[in-house]
Amino acid sequence: MTAPQSLAIRCRGLTKHFGEVAAVDGFHLDVWEGSVVSLLGPSGCGKTTALRLIAGFEEPEAGTVEIGGREVAGPHGWVPPERRQVGMVFQDHALFPHLDVAGNVGFGLPDGDPARVAEVLDLVGLGDLSQRMPADLSGGQQQRVALARAMAPNPRVVLLDEPFSSLDAALREHVRAEVRQILAVAGATAVLVTHDQEEALSFSDVVAVMRAGSTVQVAPPTTLYLEPADEWIAGFVGDADFIEAPVQDGLATTALGEFPADGPDRVGARVMLRPESVVLEADETGKGVVTDRRFFGHDQLVTVRLDDGSRVRSRFGPTPVLAEGTRVAVRAESARVF
Ligand SMILES: Nc1ncnc2c1ncn2[C@@H]1O[C@H](COP(=O)(O)OP(=O)(O)OP(=O)(O)O)[C@@H](O)[C@H]1O
Ligand SMILES: [Mg+2]
């Protein structure tokens, strides 16, 4: 695969109100050609509206959308959705129930272009099912038909709005991996909307976190998880506990020891601890007591109250068993200072 070089999508200052509600408010986003970007944010933060502004189903009051270097919404003009070279996959698949698989996939193509239909159906692994009706497909198969339909006209970008949320948990992970693979093979540029942080982190090259109508941090998954820009983002993209950590001479002092810290001396600083970096050991002279233990099989989440009253959680494998009330020594392998 060649390195992505040019911008497939560029949004600047997009704003869209519904009555009093600013659904999208000063929204910025860059999507490099060939990359997969997730828009991640809580319900109601404007993800779907942002996607619809990019696709052209909504018109912004301010700001610009460029696709492939051409302004498609903004002061210099308006390009309607059907001429934006954008493919869209909706949450509910929205297949045409009266058309078979080939009919659905070929719907937007001149004369249904059977050769192209066969090509994309092979890409999504449904070559044998072209005559099936949507009602006779599994949820995962319907999802792949919807993706094939979006990709059939060779769009510049594919936009996916919560495409996996109607699938049950076991199927979801499988279909997600499949769709990711299909997009990679096609070298497609894609934007995925989701409110599921695990999905965003595992699916995309870049995650754009949204809050209240705009993006608040845009970063590769590992960077986002390890170096969230603020406490809200830290807590939104994973489990995180925060403990007091006054900073002096480049060191943050916490109940779990000292950590290197940038910046000036300050009293109000806190450190973020991810549960998997917190290590517990049964120890009668330790500084914490186990107050809760949730067992999941592949791992467990153990909550500890430290003697100064703060709370931290530790995630580790199925053993050892540290029952409630056990006194433990607590150590953190890494921490991020805010
Ligand atoms: N057509 C509409 N008319 C009025 N208000 C709307 C309309 N569409 C969206 N909104 C409002 O705009 C805000 C953003 O909605 P949007 O659907 O973009 O959020 P979202 O991030 O996709 O949420 P979810 O995760 O629940 O799908 C919400 O407050 C919503 O109620
Ligand atoms: Mg939505």
C-alpha cells in the first residue's frame, strides 16, 4: 500500500443548527486518502449530522466541506449528494426489500452494470448470493450488501453511520473485522461514526473524538488512549481513575509513588491511571484494601480504596484471587499527569 498523500475530506468550521440546538458547531476534520477515520462521541454530540453535512444531505450555515480538493459546500458553491462521489452505509442497512442482492448493489449504476456488481459482490464475499432477497440474509450478510452497494459506484469516500450497532455482540466483532478487511483490500477512504470506543480504537487509523458539535482530539488510537488531551477524553475512550498528584521539580507525587511530569510546579494536578497499568499484590502492610472484584474470565477488574480515600482499579488476568477486604500493595507501571 502506498502512503496516503492527499486529503480526501477537509472540513473547516462547519456549523448546523436545528432550531436552538447547535448540532454541529465549528467542526474541523481532515481525512487522508486511503485512511479510515472514526468519529467517536456520546449520543447527541452531532456525529450523524457531521456525516450528513459531508455527504450533502444537510447544508451548513457556515464553514466548508472539500472532497478530493474540491469545495462541495461553502461560500463557493454547493454540490448535491449524488455528485459528491460519496457512498453511504446507514445504521439500519436500508436495503430495498423488493430487490435481490444484485438489484440492491446495482441500483445506482448505469443499467445495473452486472460486471461491476459481480466484482463488488466478490469483494464482500457474497458472489454466490446475488439472487437472494434481503429478508433471506443474516444481519452480517445484509451489512455486507449495504457496503457493496455503497462501494459499487467507486466513490471517493465511504461514510458509515453506526453500521454495526444493529448486530448482536458476537456477530458485530466478526462483521467489523470483515468490513475493515474489505475496506483495506479496496484501498478505500472511510469515515465511521460510532459511540463505541472499542470499535473506534480497533477499526480506524485515526480517531476523531467529538463533543458538543466539534472535534476535541484527533489522533491515532494508541496516542489517543495513552495521551488523551483532557480528563473527559481519557474517561470516554477507556477506564481511567484520577488521583491527586501535586507537581514539584518535574515530579508528580501520588499515593502510588512519583511520576515524571512536564510543566511548572502546581498543586492541583492529577494523574490518570489506566486499570491495566495498576499492579496489586496481597500485602498486610500495603496502602489499599480491595473493595470490589468483577470477574470476566479472560480478566478481572478489582477496585481498591487507598488509605487516603482515593479509588483506583486494576485489571489483570483471572488469577490471583484477591477477595474483598484483602489488604494490597499498589503500584502503577505508568501514569499520565494532567
Ligand atoms: N432533524 C433534526 N431536527 C431537530 N434536531 C435534530 C435533528 N437532527 C439532529 N438533531 C439534534 O442535533 C443534535 C445532534 O444530533 P445527531 O443525530 O447528529 O447526534 P449523534 O451524535 O449522531 O447522536 P447518536 O449517537 O444518538 O446517533 C441532537 O441534539 C439532536 O437531537
Ligand atoms: Mg447518530
